[in-house]
Amino acid sequence: MSNTYILPGEEELEELLEGIDYGILLKSTRGGAVDVARGIFQFNAEEARLIEKGKVTTPLLNVSMSGLILETLSNVSGVSDDFELSIGTCGKSGQSVPVGDGGPFLRIKDVVVGGRVG
């Protein structure tokens, strides 16, 4: 497990949201997995809300995001100017190692997200 971060961009979060008619805002993770050999990822969001006409609205439950790593990175169309980090752990089968996660908000087009209205 390694820590990879995306540097902050130049847009405020509100600016990233302005052009989104319908989308989902994900914040923080609560687990996930990466298969670097196949180039895929999946993670579960700690917090998620609908974005409707540029505004953050309805809370969502059990939201996850998945996709091909390089394809998803190539679909980033905006990066916020804020940058937050938190400390967590990564592990499986009873093993764990300290890791960090976080970074700026990303606006990503054409990514697979699933969940349900809270």
C-alpha cells in the first residue's frame, strides 16, 4: 500500500459544482480496494449527497465508486483548491498498516457510482 495524492487545483468547491446538472458528491472513504495488476479500483464513501443544478442536496447511503484507474484519472475535469488529509489504516486478513488519505475534491465525468437515497 502506498499513499498517492493529487495536488490541489485552482477552483473552489462551489465552482466545481456550478456546471453539474445532476451528479453525486463523495467525501471521505470507509474502505475500498485496488487491483493494480488489472488497473481497477473500488471504494466506499463515508458521506455522499446528490448534486442538482450545481447545488448539494439529498443525502445518500452506502455509496461506492469503481472504475478503471487510468480511465478515471483521464476523466478528471476539475480539481478544487482545498486539500485535506486524514490518517487511517489499510489491511486485510488481520493485518493492518497506517496510511493517509485525502486530497482535493475532483470533478470526474463518466464514472460508476452506486448507492441509495437516505
